[in-house]
Amino acid sequence: MSERYSTFTAPRGGVMTEEVGVITGELELHTDAGADGELVMRVRYAGADEWYTPGGGRHRLHDPRDHEVVHDVLIALLHRPEP
């Protein structure tokens, strides 16, 4: 298993989660990739205890070694602070 964490500012409109709807502000992304390529994504308010599942929170990677690149791409897509 491989885990990565990154803090980011939510894009305009926030991040839609399955549990509580849209969350905004300073958030943290956690991705976890298993040896079988299953990628699980979770988000939470930075420093909070409770994690939420973003829409489409589970995926299968073609190769588990792609985890770091996928995490970096997700952060690039999610971290779009207001100009």
C-alpha cells in the first residue's frame, strides 16, 4: 500500500462529497493505492478528524506505480484558488 497526503485550497464551488455534499476552504487530500491498483481518495477539512469520499472516490490504476503521478494530477486539478 502507498499513501499520500496534500493540503490544498478548494476550487470555486468546492469539492462534492458523497457524505455531506460540498466542502470548501482549506482541505486535505488523501490517496491510498493498493498493490492491486485500487486507488481510494478521501478529503477533509485541513486538520479535522472526519474524512469524506469525493464523487468518484474509488478507481483502479493500470499500474500501482502510477499512484504518485495521479495524486499530483488530482492536486493540480483541485488546487485552483480564486485569482
